[in-house]
Amino acid sequence: MAIKPLKRYKNNTDMRIWFTLIWMMLLGFADAQVKHPAFDALAKSDLVSLQEMLDERVEICFDNKVQYLDKQAAIHSLKKFLTENPPKSCNPVHNGAAKGNASQYVIGNLVSSNGKNYRVFIYSSDRSDKKIIQELKIDLQ
């Protein structure tokens, strides 16, 4: 049984097409991580945008201290936290959805300009084509 030599391409066009297709698929998988708009708002300390995303009552947790607050009190609490820990960046690391995609969670990292790293957990549900945050946890790593 003779071993057949590898097929040689007459030109590099076929190889470039395959390489391009594989590259595009890899980029598609890399971009599959859904970034909740709250991560951008947290990174910019944009409390106006965050307020629009919050439910009327929100579970807020800082370093395992859980509070159930109305929207205004939650924003006040977030403002205090972001003033004490100005964000340098806030990026998602992992996400998931409940059965039927009615609710989602996103876990990420917030790096503050004072050198502290925080784990951010956001639980939200879809209402009227908007993601409404029902739970926000920020814990020191």
C-alpha cells in the first residue's frame, strides 16, 4: 500500500479561503460572550444609564452585605461605592441564561483605579426589549 503525497495547491487562493473561514469562526466564538450594558455603565460610572436599567426594587450586595433597596437608594449606594472605588475597567467573564432565556446572569471583573479587583454579578430579566437588573453583587476578590 503506497502512501499518497499531500495534495499541493496550485495557488494559495484555496488555502487563503480556508484560513479566512477558520479565522472568522474563531472570532465568532470569541465574541459569543454577551456584554450586558451595565458593564459599560459601571466602567464609566454612568449612574443615569444604570438607573434606567434597575428594577423598582433591587437586591444590592457589597462584600456579602445584602440589601433590598428601591431604585433611588440603590443608585445612592452605587454612587458611594463608585466614588470610593473609581473604575478603571469593567468586563464580563462569563454569562448564562435561564431556561427559555427569560432571565440572564453575567459575571465579570471590575478593576478600580485604587488597585482593588472586584467580582461583579448581574442578574437581569427581559422586559419590553430591555434588560432589567434585579440583582447586583460586587465583591472584593
